[in-house]
Amino acid sequence: MVNLKRLTDRAKQLVQKRGGTDALKEDAEELKDIAKGEGSLKDKAKQATEAVKDPGARGEKEGKPPER
């Protein structure tokens, strides 16, 4: 049997760990841009992997534009 309370609590913890709902929205937008962008599927997968490692907007922590 699935414990929905435990599942929702875990999801909330993960969202907070990654910077909250605003950071989650920024991550989703960034992944959408990568998916719509040019390049092979392999290149897009690499970009998406790097994007997910850094919660929030592109280059937010470093203050630099993303590498392309």
C-alpha cells in the first residue's frame, strides 16, 4: 500500500532542498528551452544533466551565462 502522506512529505522536502517552487519553475523553464533548442538528443541530454545539477536559473550561482 502506498503511503501518500509520506510521499507528499518527501516531495516537499525535495522541492525545498532544490530552492523552493520558484527554483523548480526556473529549472522546468530551462529544461524546456534545452528540449526546444538545437542539437542532437545526446547533446540535449548532457545539457539537461548539467542544468539539473544546479537548482534555479542558469548560471545563477556563478553569475555567468550558460555555456553552449
